[in-house]
Amino acid sequence: MAPPLEEITTKLKLPNPSCEYEPFYTNFARVVRAGVEPIVKNEEVYKLMKVIEDIFKSAKI
């Protein structure tokens, strides 16, 4: 399928994401050092990695 023509597409500005990374890395350190429960579970990471992998596979048509 060909991409749409430039004349018929609408370009929208994306908002700048605002993220706080410190809580994630603080939790990561506590998981490694003290064995606390991680905020991001391994199965969540695995599911996301599968989605990304499938995106790359589908792009190699």
C-alpha cells in the first residue's frame, strides 16, 4: 500500500512528554539491593518487547 499524498495529510504537533525517571531507577536499585517488588514487572517488559519485535517484522514486508 502506498503512503498517502502529502496534500491530503494533516500534520499535528506532538506534545513534549514530561517524564520523571528517578522513581523508576530508585525502584530498580531497591529491587537489586533489597529484593523489593519491581514497579515494572518482567512479563510487562516481555510483552512490550514482543510488540516492538512484531512491529519490526511487519515492516520487513
